[in-house]
Amino acid sequence: MAFGDRKPLGTKRILLLNPPGAELYLRDYYCSKISKANYIYQPVDLLMLSGILHGHYDLTVIDAIIARLNPQECLTRVLAAEPDAIICLTGAVSCEEDLAFLRGIRQRRRAPIAASGDMLLENGADLLRREDCLDAIILDFTSSDILKFLEGADSPLDAITYKSGSEIVPARTARARGEFTIPVPRHELFLSRRYTHPFIRRNPMATVLTDYGCPFRCTFCVMSELGYKYRSVENVLDELGHVARLGIREIYFDDQTFGAQKPRTLELCRRMAVELPRMGWACFSRVDVVDEEFLVAMKRAGCHTIVFGVETGTRGIRDATRKGITPNQIVDAFELCRRHRVATAATFILGLPDEREEDILATMRLALKLKCDYAAFNVPIPRMRTQLRSEAISAGIVAPSLMRMDQSGTYAVMGTKHLSKTDVERLAAKAIRQFYLRPSYVLSRFATIRSYYDLRRHVVAGLAVLRDVVKRVFRR
């Protein structure tokens, strides 16, 4: 569908859309899930695209999830915006709802629709052929190819698969690598105080991405399939300066592994400590990345919480995922953070293909041994374009047709070679109870409360844990 040339370029209207949903959906960075604790942070796909599009088009943002809009309310706002093109999010967790909503838009407005989302990474061209409501698939939301598409591309693009008449023009999908810069994302379009994150300590907050993809090769994650590239220090500082001028003092870094390119990230932290001394932040990293020098630099720059992917307490299972970390590195990283008073969260995956019950019980014991401040016990999700999906299909654990999945792991879509889905759900519920319902843990959490925001954050998280346990029990 042609973008059209009825208006001068700068007056054309682009709508950045996060569609409505029956649940509190997080559609973010090729990962889609139901929010466990009623938290929703800014959708980084749309954020990054806002910077690229700014100055070329008149931008409007409708985040129906954060605004709690039902489909009719959202459709009314979409039509009132009179967009010349729409860039939207979708996800495996909400794909049927999303497509139904986009079909409703298409019936009422013939504007090109480009989408970004995890379910589009595999066989996206087939979806384009089937669905009249989609005109393009964005395979790298940090790429300027969106401008070429909107201006009427007539040849293959690196990061977008699109329709040209009755033909599908596939993306070249070159793997990301090296340093890159991007125009400063327009955080002023995403300023709602409803955006929050479980490890953020003040509101309002901003979501920032300093790199794209991941250099590590974990079998359960799609990020390594994207390649890896990182923004220059100056480019990130330009964005953080813009965020600070908006009055925001709390950041969630959405990098898959903060510090994967360590020399550059050390420089970023040292500059932040000097230039942005009042900024606080949380991030994801790895136990084999965060050594003492790096942790000290992170804390001086404002880091108060780090999330580490531990995954499993059984070394053989961990090695099978190509995680590439050792038991000593795990224990040392959490001890290091305790010494420097940086809060920690550990993420675990219960129910990987080769696991038996004793393996999952070993993971539970490790979670207690690490004395982390928070723990997430997730079931594995066979995401599009992951080795885990290929293995699960080959083992007959999941069907190749499986599309609807919740990356938060609130329900199991697969068992293991030795355990049923019901067994995995039972053990996940047990792990949550064992970790969070200890009287000593509850008391330790209340001891960390320093403000009303802290109190509210802990109460919301605690209620979410109880809901999660109840849901798992009743699903059995």
C-alpha cells in the first residue's frame, strides 16, 4: 500500500500504536508477556523509532495498554488522529487480539500499517501474505529503513519486509554489529507516570537502550539471532541528558546484557557519575561480566539493582543452554553485590527439555543459597527463531504450530522429556512459595522500605506473587 504524496513530507502524520488487550500486555523488544506485577515500562521499539521519525513526520503516540483503553475507545482515538501511516506493536502473547484490532482499523482507514513484534521474526512473510491489515514487518527498530519504507521503497531493505503490490519484498536481515548512533528518542511522548518497573525506585521513569541484540548464545533466547551492536557513549549521554531535562531521575536500561561491551560501558558509567550524579537505575547483566571494577563504576553512576540470569542449579542443564557461566561465577557475583550494597534479582527457568524433578529442586536450593533480593521463576518459552524451539519441536514437546506464548512464564506451554506441563507448573508454584513466603524474607523486604513509593512497590509485588501462586494452583 503506497504511503501517498498528497501532503508535504513534514506534515504527514505517523501514529505509534501499542494496541489494546484483554490483559496487561508487555510487547517489548521481540518479547511479549503478561505483566506479573502490574508494571508496564515504555515500549522500547516505539521509543527508538520516535527518534528516527522525529523531524520527518508529525508523531502521535497511543499506548492503549498504559491508558487502559478498550478496543472501541482505542479505535476511536486512532481514527481521530487521522494517521497517514501506523507503526504498531504485536506479540505472540496477544497475536489474535492484535490482528483482530488491526483488521478493524483497516476496514475504516486505508493507511499503511507496519508492525514490530516477536511473532513476526519467524515466517513473517507468510503472515504478510495472509493478512491484508499488515503492510510491513520491522525486523530492527533501531534502523532508519523505516524512513525508506514510508517514503516508498522500491528495492529490498536491510531491516523491513514489506508488500509491493501483490509481491512480498523480503528483508536482507544483515546481522547487527559494531558501533552505531540513533537520533535521540522522544521521551516527552512517553511521560505517563503509569509507566513503571518492579526495580525502579522513583517515578517518573524512562526506558533507555544502549545497545541492540546480544553477543552471547543462550539457546532459549532470540537476541543472539539479531547480532550485536552498541551505541556510542556520546549518543547515549545525549539521550540521558534529554531525559534529565524532562525531570526524570530514574532509568531502566533495557539492554539484554548491560556491559557486554565492557570498555565502552565503563566509560559510559564514569561519564554518568560526573555528568548525571542524581540518576538512579536498574539493568540486566551477567555474572561473568560484572567484576569488582565494573560494579564500583556502575554504583557510582547510580546503579542500585542488577538482574542476573542464573537459569538453573544444575551445571549440565546450564551448559546445554550455552549460558557459559560457572557455579563459582554465580556465587561470587551475588556476594560481590551484597558487599557493595547493590540489590540483586535472579531469573531462573524451570522445565528445560532435559530437566527432571531433581534438577528443578536443585535450582530452588540455589535460589535460597544466593540470598538475592528478588527471584523470578519462569517456565521455558519456545520463542520464535530460538534453538530451544527447534529442540522442543524435534523432541515432540511442542507442536510446530504453537504461536500464542507468554514470555513471563505465567503458564507452561511445554513439559520436559521427563515431566508433564502440570508437573512443571506444580514445581514453579512450589519455588515461588518457598522463596517469597519465608517469614525471614518478608521481614527483610519491609526493612528496606524508605518511602511511600517503596511501600507501594513492595505491596504490589507481594500481591502479584500471591496471585501467581494461586493461578498456578488452580490451573492444575
